[in-house]
Amino acid sequence: MTLSNLTEDKTLNLNNASKEQLQQWQTALTEQYAQIKAKNLNLDLTRGKPSAEQLSLSDGLDGMLNGNYTTESGVDTRNYGGLEGIKEAREMGADILKAPVSNVYAGGNSSLTLMYQMAFIAYHFGLNGEQSAWKHEEKVTFLCPVPGYDRHFSVCEHLGINMVTVPMTSNGPDMDAVEAAIKSDSSIKGMWCVPKYSNPTGVVYCDHTVERIAKLGNIAGDNFRVFWDNAYAIHDLSDNPVVLGNIFEHCETAGTQDSVIQFASTSKVTHAGAGVAFLAASDSNLAHYKKAISFMTIGPDKTNQLRHVNFFNAVDSLHNHMKKHAAIIKPRFATVLSHLEKAFSDNDLGEWESADGGYFISFDTRAGLAKKVVALAGDAGVKLTPAGATFPYGNDPQDTNIRIAPTVPTQAQVDEAMDVFVTCVKLASVEQALAS
Amino acid sequence: MTLSNLTEDKTLNLNNASKEQLQQWQTALTEQYAQIKAKNLNLDLTRGKPSAEQLSLSDGLDGMLNGNYTTESGVDTRNYGGLEGIKEAREMGADILKAPVSNVYAGGNSSLTLMYQMAFIAYHFGLNGEQSAWKHEEKVTFLCPVPGYDRHFSVCEHLGINMVTVPMTSNGPDMDAVEAAIKSDSSIKGMWCVPKYSNPTGVVYCDHTVERIAKLGNIAGDNFRVFWDNAYAIHDLSDNPVVLGNIFEHCETAGTQDSVIQFASTSKVTHAGAGVAFLAASDSNLAHYKKAISFMTIGPDKTNQLRHVNFFNAVDSLHNHMKKHAAIIKPRFATVLSHLEKAFSDNDLGEWESADGGYFISFDTRAGLAKKVVALAGDAGVKLTPAGATFPYGNDPQDTNIRIAPTVPTQAQVDEAMDVFVTCVKLASVEQALAS
């Protein structure tokens, strides 16, 4: 019997295994791990960023203006002015976020900046007059569905906003927990959401969840704001993607327009860090936002906005462009999933969602093993996002969650890295079972 | 004797004029004003922004990358990362600000944003550890040389920073007043400076002034920061421009490196609102700044930075490019000055500096007339910046200062607008003399 047979052909049912069986597995896996380590790999599954191949899809951007910097509506994008972005870019944002163009702002290159600004403005200046500023509260808390996006949590941390976690389910945040928390804790003034292909679980919020989130404004009070980071709004891998419920419309129905602020960007559509960021908000939220940023800037880079508008008019429709992205990264996602299925579908060593879009696959080990697995993989030359990063303050209380980002490496590299990953999960799990 | 002769050929010596003489002048000027008004002009001397001709000098920017988005040092500008900007852009900033490249940050499209961020960070997070944050002070005050730039004042206003004015002289801020204020008021934590072609007076700080500013850190304490907005660092109109003293070196000599933060941008070099902004600061200030902005952004638009670097390498040297700007706007400045000289050199109706660069000419009326002149000009179809805008809270206590911005209109338009302007100054002055 080969080493491989020992671990791959037999279900790793740790719960019913004898000590001898566990020791056999440990021996085999330790040997397998040593062989992997000897390869001196240097692979990286950490960064949720586009691969060079994906970036090249948009290389036509530079030069798109062809000497004409003036918009159809007659705005010279080369000069100052136009705090809210050019109309044509705002239309693109409206299309992505499914909100009326009059409620959409088109900004600079970073939706994280828009989120930080919005939180900072809500905190210090108020989104409904000075008296609404969160700084007047004794304590300000955001609900954070976990696992979630570390950059959201660090915005809260920097601004001194407290964080309370709620669990993610396969339909979105656990809404019973969300509603209960809001009812029992009046310091809750906000909530982070990545509603489509959630970072990192890949879940798309179901329509009922979207509807319940739209209604939160009615139980949470006037100064409550959901930060709806629709970063992966158009980042589908499937040909028949799930359609996300329209939060803007649900809010109108519920009369809670001010309670949700939407964000998106072209960072993972064209060039990351050189694109256009968008926000969609109620008339009142938008007016307060614009008033505050008028102290901070003369306006966004309108030439780059026009470049993007021209590109999607002349070269490639947004829809078609995203299909090209999918064609590049779908095999990488499939490789991750096939490794996980092969290794763990018949045992209880791990759990994951099958993402149909976005940038991540989230994997939960048995309790107490995430850090160990990340360390083992790192020692074997496969870099993973630090365990805990998907939780506020970097603290995953169960130590289970690992975020896998497969877009940057080639499919062959993902394949090799996932070989290492599953071996590390198996080894850590067997050793834990032996020690208990 | 024509109306024109009446007012132009005879010195408007209001102090020694008889009542009859004043009345004659009033009649003639009122008639002149009515004739001007009948022209239904629509001219604008308000905005310190580049003209379309100037903007066109940089139209080659779009397309400069020619499909190659990678820097010489191997950075793919299309992807995330590089919080401090690409090395080549930082070198450009170092060249403009005359500071070591290791102390230079290259950012997005707005130096106003960098200034706001820096003030906000100093206020809430501290530029030398949390305990250094200005929010811990009972009161925070900035010294504001006046007349000055309204956007500087509005940053203070938004952040709740108190403002105290000091007069501008033809050598820069009145340094006796600055030092006395700092010695007597411990709440002073900052000072705004536009050291070269000051907005709006056009004055270049003399070397002794630069040296004294560098030494302020020694009397003002550790948390004092000069915001050195060198917006017009390379915006010379003369072939032999005055050289501004090097504040970075003066600070090193004085041991006050942390006390000055420098800013600049290409807004009035390439495309306003679509350029690259720079800051230069001590190692410690820069480290604290970068740490704070890492919560707010993934980094600046590096593709646009590379576009700028390539443009000045391949198309035009920065020096030569600025000469082309000067060729366009110098005649407009000369037109303003020749009108002022012709109308006011032999009387005391107004004072101004002869700017050798920058974007403005600042004019002081007799006390109490600025608002009146702006209103008269406005009624005659010549838009001027609101009187008072060059003072904190829009309050010019003497009501004398008017900022003239001649870059956007053509030379012929400037000529026509200045005809109106001098007539309005004369008319307002004569009417004031008559009423007193």
C-alpha cells in the first residue's frame, strides 16, 4: 500500500479511528509533508487581487481618450470641478449597483477610501446634521458578520468603533442574531455587508436576508447605517449567476432609504488601484457626504472616469469583459474546490462553500487548527492569509477559518498549493485527534 | 475734455480734492460705469485654474504608457500595492520640493486631500504617537498669514481648528508677529504657508523668512507643524525666477525636521484634478502618515503616476513644460499689472504686488471698499472672487482685499475685465471720499 493510498483511499474518519490507525495516518502524512517540504515551493494564496492576465484585459484603457478629454455633456475632464464625478461614470456606477444615477457618486481609485470617509463623516460630522454624529454617543458599535473582510474591521478599529460579530450562514448573516443584537444593544450604529460572493465565504445573500437588512433601519434608529460593500456585484463565475436582491428598492419599500450606503469599484474589473470607485446613497446621505468631502478635495480624477466610460463603450461591454475575467479565474476556483472535495467530502475535517464568484474560498478546519494549518503550509512554501484575519481584531475564537485566494497563481500553481494545503489540514487534524 | 480724460489724465488724488472735483469725477465715472454695464459683459476673474490652452499642453498624457504599465524598477502599476507611490513619481516630487526622495510620498490627484488628511491625522491620531494628537489639547490654533488661501482655512474650520491671522509682507508672513504669537499662545499647533508666489499676494518668502520659519519648531514645541503648501514651486513667469530657500535643509540645520510638512502637486502643471500630489516630510512624520492612511486606502493610482513620469521623460522636461505655461499666461498677468499701474501708480486708491509667478494678483482697495468693488464689477458682468474669501471665516476686517485670477480668460478678456475693474475701484473710492 502506498502512502497516498493510506490517506487518500480510506475515509479519514478520525472520530471512530483506533489509536493505531491514527498513528499510521500520522506517519504517512508526516512523510508526505516532508516530501512536499523538500520541494522548496514558493506559492502564494494570500492576496485577493487580479492576476496579470486579468489586468491585461484592460490595457486598452490608456489611450482611450485619443486626445478628446471632453464628455458628451461638454465637461472638460482636465480641469478642476465636478465633485460628484462625471455623469457618464455615475451611470456606470448606477448600472453596477442597480440604483438611480441621481443617487450615485463616482470617485477616485478606492472604494475603501469611500467607506473610510463615510464612516469618518458619520462619526465626526453626522450624516443627518451635526447632532447625528456618532461621536456624541457613549459607545459606537458595528455588527460584523464573520468570517469577513479585514479591511472593514480595520476601518472600525482606526476610528474607535467597537465591533460585535454575528455568524455568517449560507444565506448571509444570521438575521435572527442581527435583529436580536440591534434590539438589545442601542450602541449598534452600523453593520458591514459584502452581499454578493461575500468575502471570504462566497455566499450570496438570499432575497429574504436582503429584505430583512433593508428593514433594520426601522428597529435600529435614525443613525444606523449598513455599509453595503458590493465589491463583487458583477464578478460572476457562472453563466447563470444568482441575482442579488435590490437593497435600494427594498429600502424604499421599507421607508429606510437612509439606512443603507452602497459601495463598489472597478478595482477587480479594470486595473486594481487605478479604477473608479462608486457609492450609492439616499439623497440625504449623499448631500451630507458631498458637503463634507468638499473640504477634502476639489474632486475625483475625471479623466480616468472618462477613460473607463469610453473603454466600456468602445472596446468591450462590462458584461462581456467580466466573462473574460471568469474564463481566466474559473479553472483556478475549480481546482481549489476539486481538491477540497476529494480530500474532505467524506469526512469532517473541513467545511467550505462552493463560490460562484468573487475572489475567495473560505475553509473551516476543525476547531483550534487554523493557525496550525497556516503555519504548516507556510513552512512548506505555501503562503496563506494569517488565520484570524477574517475576524475583528484578528481574533477567530474557534481558530477555524482560513481564506483561500486563488486568482493570482496559475492553475498549475493552485493545484500544487492545494496539494500542500489538504496535506497540512489532514496532518494537523490527525495530530490533534492523537493528542486528545 | 472727454470722460476718459477726466479720470485718466488727472491724478485721482482724493485726499486733496475739492468737493466739486470729487463730484466731477463721480459724474464721469458713473457715466463710464453705465457705458460698461450696457455692454452686458460676461467675464470671470475668479478661478485659479489653468486655461484650456494650458491644459492642452499635457494632452499627450493619455496614451503615454503605450501598453507598458510596468515601472523601470519592475512594479506592475495596474495592481494593488505601493502605498507611498512609485519610486519614479516620488523622484519627481523630490525634484519639485527639493527634498530627499526617501522623504517624499506621491499620492493621488489632490494635494488638498493630502493636507486635509495630514491635519486630520495630526488632530485625531497624532504625528508622534497617540499622545501627540491635537485632540488632547484644550484648544488648537493655526496661524494664518492673510490674505491667504480659502481652502486652507476651510480645512481648519471643518476640523474645528481655531485660526489667528498674521499679516503678509512683501517678504512673506510678518515673522515678528508670528514669533510673538507662538510665544504668547501655547494653543498654536500649526501655520499655513504658500511660500512661493503666495496665494494670493504673489510674494516669494525671502530666505531669512524661510530660515525663521524653520526655527519655529524650537519655540513652538514638539506638536507644532507648518503646512508648507508649495503649490507654485515651479510656476515661474520670469526667466530668472527668485529661488526659494530650502526649508528642508533649514530645518535640518535647526534640528526641527518634524516641524514642517511640504506639499505640492502637478494640478497646474499637467491636468488640474487629474495629476499627482506630493508631500515631503521627516522620517517620523512620513511613517505616522503612512501608518494612518494604510487604514484608508490600498494606495494611489500608480498608472497615472507612471503616465506623468513617462510624459516628462519622453515629451517634455518639466522645466521646458513650465516655460510653455508661462508663455501662455504671462501676457494675462502683464495686462492686469499694466491696468493697475496706469490707474493707480500715481494715487493711493490701491496697492498690489507684481507677481512673478503663481496664479493670482492680489489688490488692496482703500479700507472698506472691497465688497463694494466686487459688487459693482459683478453688476457690470465681471465676476470676482467674493471679498473676504482670502481671510479665515470669509472675514476681511478691513474689507480691502480682492483676488484677481487672470489665467482662464483670454488676454483680450482680461483687458476688458480690468477696464471694468479699475473703473469700479475708482468709482467706489470717489463715492467713499464724497460720503466722508
